[in-house]
Amino acid sequence: CLFDTLGVMADNVGTAIGEGSLPGIYVPPILKYWNDIGRENPMDRTLLPLMECLGSITVVCGMNYQPWAVETFEMAMSTIEGCMMII
């Protein structure tokens, strides 16, 4: 899975993948995918690897992840709420 690959890269390459404008290339498409799938089905099995990937990415990006921090938090809360409504 692409998300597993990105997560492993983040864990092993380290902060180099979070420098400068590089996160602006790969973070927005990941968040768009999460938004599209999460609204449709918050219990979708691809969301767990996606969230693991984002966890690794946010750690290595540090403050460079700040432009997407609020959106990520809001989508996480929305996903949790969607799951709770299904359960």
C-alpha cells in the first residue's frame, strides 16, 4: 500500500522528507483522499494505514506540518464521530 510505503519512508529517511516545501507535494493529496473516503465510509479499512502514515509524516515534518494541523484534527474528529454513529 502506498500509505505503508510513505510511512516507512518517513520513519527511515527522517526529517529530510519534511523540509521546505516538500510536504506541500504529498500531504494535500493524502488529506483529500482521507476526506473523500472518510465522509463516504468512516469505517473504510484503508483509513488505518492512512492515519499511521500521517502519524509518521507529522513527526518528521514537525512545524512544517502546521498548515494542515487544524484540517487533520478536524478530519480525525469527524472520522471518530462517524464511527461512533455507526457503532
